[in-house]
Amino acid sequence: MSKTRTDVFKSPDALPEPVREALAAMLLSLADNKRVLGMRYGEWILGAPTLEAGIACSAMAQDEWGHARILYATLKDFEFEPTVLEHERPADEYLNSELLDDPATEWPDLLALNLLLDSALSVQVEAMTESSYEPILFKTRKLLEEERFHFEHGRGWAMRLGDMGAGRAALEAAFRKAIGPCLRWFGRPDSGFGRQLVDAGVVNADADELRRRWLERITPVLAEAGLELPETEGKAALEWEGWNADRRRAAEGALDEETLARVRGDRNRSMLMD
Amino acid sequence: MGHLSGERLYEIFARQKREDRLEHIGTVSAPNPELARVYAWKTYDEASWFEMVVAPRDSFRAVNRDELPFTLHPAETA
């Protein structure tokens, strides 16, 4: 496909079909991850280590749900029905990371979602700040502005726990589990999926470059916090066995029924006016 | 305000417009300046601030009174 800097796509119809499909899949993955991540933040509004941390979780939950809402709405242009996307899909159609399947049971687990997964999503969004797909341009700014504080929250807590022996060990354990799924989430190095988007100028980085940017963002924080995570060093071999490119995850499984019911708003369905 | 060991109180100042003066708008407890910034921004989000800054309470020096700064509320000073 020919590509010039002047190529601008004003609607999904203007995109070549494979690019349109790849972009829709990426936006849906971002939306679903943010929808469920908001739920995981929300579960810590009560029970966070301090009142301030609880307020921060509440704010981050609201931010994520706002971002998800914006992203689901953009999918309307791709002929998805936002109501169906938000309220009517079964668990295995949610494109959430395996890290979000279960609630973060301990605070370090939430920090892994906060510092690692949330940043991975932001790195992907940042790759669209100069996108050739015009409708997304106006959405990225507010979203990334809010995300700066999510990153800073994760960073501040990593530094805090890094100062405490037990905290540091717990954080290392939680981060160790999360690094692989985050690195893989950007997709296989050879995926046509990512390539299509780069060639069309919709994103400015392929999976390997996104991985590099993500590592560049988080490794200074890990160092600041004194965490030792060899998984982030060099070109750690990524396991691709069982990789599901659509769901961007290797692990089977899905959201549990209770979380799904809350994500979809099942219990309040009768309250919907239309 | 009770706070955890390893935490400090941070005072928050903000203004809504460039031409406004910075006003003291509140306090947060945080283990480091990074989290103090996040907590301040997320807790005191009632306005779209032009500028917000934080400083540790213990960095302030009383000038004309013996009490520690920020411990006297307006009603008590009457």
C-alpha cells in the first residue's frame, strides 16, 4: 500500500478493509481493558491502604470508565452497536488481558495493573496521537492527560513499597507475573495486524517498538524502587504458545460471572430507559 | 488528621485563573512528593485549576506566631 504523509482517513470507510478491521480490534481491546481495569480500580475504593489512595482509585476508575465509554463510542463508526458492546457480550468476547480476569486481591497486584498494564494501554494510545485516522486524534489528548496521573500513582507507590523490605518483595512478585502478559499484549513481532496499522499511519509503532517504549517507561521506575526484575532486561524471550491474536492473550479463561454481571450492568438492566 | 508512619502532610495551593492568587485549598497525607501530587490533583478536583502546587507542611516556617503553620483554622483565629 502506498503511504504518504498526506494520507488522512476521516472515517472507517476510507480505510482499507484489513486496516479497518485491525483498528477496530485494537480500539475494542483498549476499551474492554479500560472497562475492566476501571472495575479493578473501583474494587479498591474501599480498603486501599490510605484514604487518599482510595480516592485516587475512585478517580482512576472514573477515568478508565470514561475512556472506555469514549472508545466504545468511536466503534459506532465501525458499525458496532455500543449498547451491545457494553451490555450484551459473554465473558469470552471481552478482549481483556488475563491480568484482569480476577480482582487484584492484594495492593501490590493492583499496583501491577496500575503501573504495568495501564501504562501498556497508554503506550498504545500514544502511538495514535498523530494518527492518520482523524476521528481518534481528538480523543487521545484528554485520555493521556489523565493517564499521566495514573502512571505517577503507580510510580509513587512503587517507590514507597520499594523502601520497605516486605513491600519490595511483594511488589516484585506481583510485577513478575504481570510483565509477560503486558509485553505480549502489544502483539507478535511478525503480526500482520500491527504492520497494517503502521503502514497506513494509523499508529506510529509496531509491536516490538511499542514493547521497547513500554520498557523504556517502566524500567526507570523499577530501578528507582530498587526492584529486580530480569524479565524486563534485554530481549527476554516471549512465550507465544497458545497465543490468541484477537484477545491479545495467551491464557485461556475470562472474566468471572460476577465481574461480568457488574461490567455489563446486568442487575440494573430493567432500569435502562430504552 | 491521623497518618501512617513514613507519611507526611502536604499543603495544597491552587488558582483557577492566571490572574488569581494561589490559595491554600487543602491537605493530603502522602509517603512521597510523587503521590502527594497525584492525591492533591485527584482529591481537589472541584475546579479545572490553572495551577496547583504542593509542599510538605513541615517545610513552612511560622513567622509571627508560635503555633505551627496550618494548625489554626479561620474560625479558631477570631
